[in-house]
Amino acid sequence: MLHELDIPGPAGGPLTGLRVAVKDVIDVAGVPTSAGSPAWAESHEVPENHAGAVQALLTAGAIIAGKAVSDELAFSVHGTNPHYGMPPNPAAPGHIPGGSSSGSASAVASGDVDIALGSDTGGSVRVPASYCGIFGVRPSWARSDTSGVVPLAPSFDTVGWFARDAATLERVGEVLLASSAVAPDALILVPLAEAFEVARADVAADVLAGLTETFGASVTAPRSLGFDLYDLAAVRYRIQTFETWQAHGEWGAPRLAQLGRGVRARLEASAHTTQTEYDDARRRRDEICQVLEDRVGPDEVLCLPTTPTPAPALDRLDEGSEERRTGVFALGAIAGLWGSPEVTVPGVRTEGVPVGTSLVGRPGDDLRLLAFLRQALA
């Protein structure tokens, strides 16, 4: 944990006594928010107020137990912070935890806390949940309160959360999404054919087998929606990079030398996305969303591997790094572009290392999806 804390909420709430880790891009009053970067902490005031999501958990009776390490500026998916170190992966020692919500996922996977807050723009909750073998939620866009959170790309930024079981995941969702519990109903789980083609063959086979074993008759035959997921990832990339430069370019340009090598290169690259490219990508996003609205039924949930591979070992991190990164963003593109909820479900292992199974619902169906999982996995 980056900062050990003990901030209790009032007794009697729905989350009374549950310990929470908070990703260090999310404000906790009186504690510096570094966004994984000493340069950020040095150039920003200590927050006077809790972020909206932190306050919601406290009001529900949770205990803020600490601030957790984040990848620098939340702009990576590995979990290897050059300034504050890499949190361990308790589910796969010697393997990376995934980022950028690395510390949050690690704290839940180790049992140090019951739940943790993370942010997810391009996969920063989903990837570490997959690698660390726990549940993780990226909620529908604009459903979670992002006040008091360092932005990365506002069109995609969400506050998500981690837990070790589906029942706790749902309880937290009811608090953070300010929604009452919903009765679970039947959903149709549709494996997305093009997503299983992105994943490594053994991962695809293991995830598909795990879906059938866990959810049985709810799972249909794989279906293609006719997308090139790498093309979707490119659309999302152009929107994100333009918005990231708008959010951080003025601050980051004179501080590039203080940033880690990978984040520095990504921030510099973001400066080159033009307004025309951004506008074109936004129009393309609208077209993609319309296709999804037309082709995904009201009771259907898309299913896919969360990541194309299990967490890579530290000593093999550079092997296939770019291919793995592009695969991660291809698999994560639909939920980001559609603004839909995606839940990473643990339980599958490939070569003894966890890999997550993602369920992507229609926008706004967050609590319906969480209730279904809680009942199905009880």
C-alpha cells in the first residue's frame, strides 16, 4: 500500500466494516494524490475533499484502509511503476499484476482489503482483475462518479472496483451506482467470435470451456458481429490520445524528463493526434455504437477473454509486448466505445496463471449484470 490509512465510515451502512484500497488517482482528503508520478504530487495541492466514489463508500460504512499504487498517470496496462515499484501479483508470483490499477487489484487478491477502487479508461480495472484472478467492474460510462479523479480521457474514464466474490461486487455496485438491488433474471451469454480470435489459442479454448462449465445452458454458440476489433481499438486510441493531450499536455510538456520512459513516449505520441482525426473517430464511434445497438439483443451479454494472454512473467515481459498490448486494447474496445458495463470474472487458468472472462452488457445494465452473476455463481 502506498499510504496506510484507517478512515472509518459510520456503522450500520450496507458496507459496514469492509476495508477499501483506493487507487492513487482518486482523492482521499488530506492525502497527496500522486497519480503514480512524483512530479504530479509535487505540482498539485493535497486534496481537501474526498472523491465522490470515496465519499459514497464511507457513507455506506466502509473503512478506507489505504491508497494503492497506480501506473504513472494511469497510462499503462503493465502495473510496473518506475517511481513507486510494482505491486506483487498474489495469484501468480513472479508475474506482473497488470495496470494501471495494479495496487488496487493486488491488495484485493492478497486479502489485505475486501474491495478496492480503480479507474478504467482503456482496461485499467479489467486487465489487473484478469491477471490477479479476481472480479473487476468497468461500469457504464457516466454511471460512476468521477469527481475528484485525475482524468486520462474523459470520454472513456470510469471509476470501477474489485472484489473477491460476486455478492460483494454487487453490494458495492449498488452503492457506487446509487441504485437499488435488482432481481436477477435470465440473460443470454453470447461468445464474441472475433474476440476469441484475438486471444491466444489456448486462452480462447480455456475461456470458452470455462464459460460453458460455469454458465451452462445460458451460453450460446459463438457469434460474429462483423467487427475488426483492432480497427475498433484504433478508433478508441485516436479519441483517447487527443483527450489525454488536452488533459495533460500543458502540464506534461515541461516535465517529460521526470516521467517514466513508457509514459513519456505515450504522452509525446498523444500530441500528434489532430482535431480532424479526433472528429472522424468520434463519428466512427457513433456508427459502431449503432451497430452494437442493432445486433446485441436486450437480454444478451457479449462474452470474451479479458486479456489475450495470462499475466506475463517478469523475466519475459518484453517478449511479444507490443502484440500483447494491441490485443488487450482490441479486446477492451467494445465496452469503451459503447460505454457499456464489463465485468471480469475469475476462475479460468491457462498454464497455471489466471485469465479473466469478460461479460459485456448493454449500456445501463450494470446492476442487472451484477445480479445475474451473483445468482449464477452462488
